[in-house]
Amino acid sequence: MEKRYLIISLLILVMVAVAFGFSRYYFKIMPQVSTAEATGHFEEYGNSLVDIYKELEEKHNSVSLLSKEEWKEFSASWIAKLSESRPEELSKRLPEALKGETYRFSKVYEDLLRLWQEYNDEALEGKTRIEKQTDLKNQIEEFLELK
């Protein structure tokens, strides 16, 4: 009788260990966001980036009319908009098939920041690097399909 309880106890212990091990593996590896949901969020993010890029370009075109303080105010609000543009769900684990898309969006985000830095240098310090600005604009517009 004692042997029977020992076997049952060991089986229960093994089942609990297996369940615990599988759940840890599952929560580390499995995506938190479905492919369809993530695709929708990428589309939303892309639209936000288009609006933010157009706003930056519009302000840059009128930079000669702005004071340094006005440019700084615009920059503060623009950087905040850029930071808030990424949907929170895209920060979760995504399906493996969308890893490349995540990289591409990260790249355009970085390019937007670099372009803002170039415009900021131009507005505040008078440093104009047309070639670099043009290159960044081309990369951003190509990704956002504005060309």
C-alpha cells in the first residue's frame, strides 16, 4: 500500500514538473501578438510615421521664418509624437515571420531621428549637410512609399 502512494506521489510530482516546464517554455517562446493583429499595428504605425514625417518636412520648409525658441518648442512636441507613435503591442513578442518588419520600422524610426538631428543642427547652429539630409529623406520616403 505504501509503495502505491509513493508511485502516485511521484507521478503527480512529475506531471507538475512537466506542466511547469512547458508553461515556462511556452511563455518565453510563443508570440504574444497574432500575425493579423501585428500586421494591423504595423499599418497603423506606418501611417503615424507618414504624418510625423510630413509634419517635420513642413516645419523644415518654414524654418527660416521660425525663431530658435519656436523650433525648440516644435522639436519637443515632435519628438514626443515620434516616441508615442509606436503601438505598445509591437513591443511584445511577435511572430517570427514579422521580425524583419520590426527591423525595418526600427530603421525608419532611427532615420527620422537622424533627419530631425540634421534639421535641428541647421536651425540652431546653421550647419547644413544637404547630401546627408537628401539621403535620409530618400530612405524614409522609400520605406514609407511616398515616392
